[in-house]
Amino acid sequence: MSHRPKTIIKQARERIARIRDALSAIDYLCSGTLLERTKVCGKPGCRCAKDPSARHGPYFEWGHMKGGKLVHRTVSPEQAAILQLAIANHRKAKKLMQAWEEATERLFDAEAPRKP
């Protein structure tokens, strides 16, 4: 085995170790989308009927897939703050998993080169 595959193997193993560390640091993890909405109540004399900037809210709605179906759920502002972090973590975890897969492929190719 030449010097280059050893370097590739070392770099890939170090990359995988960093990815594992980053993934283990994630606490909250959720997929989906968080929406912030304001609403009109429907009462003709209410301030929201005349002024769009005076609508009620904000209300937070979390949309995500559950059992193969898109579901929406109203959440509190405190839950919305946690969900915002959890959704960002989910996106980060997906990128890290993709990087892990790429590092594994490099490792696989370096440890067991293809024969011509």
C-alpha cells in the first residue's frame, strides 16, 4: 500500500470521528417546517378586520410528515423556539450523514481498491 491510500484512510477516519462528535452533540431533532401566522377573527368591529398589521397572533404551526401524511400542529411560542432549533439540527444531521457516507466511500475505496 502506497503512502497516498494511508493518508486517505487517516483523513477519512478523522472526518468520520468529527462527524460522530458533531452528531452526538445534537439534543433536539425534528423534521418539518415551522410557520408563524397571524389571523383575522371574523368579528366586524375588531381591529383585525380593518388593519392587517393588527391581526391576532403570532401563532406557530409545525408541519411535518407522520405516518406518510402531512400533519399540522399548533405549538406554543416556547415550543416553537425549541422546534426551530430541532429543525435546524435535523438539517445539519442530514448534511453530516451525507458527509459520513462520502467519507465511508473514500475509506472503502482506499482500503479495498478495485481491481482492473
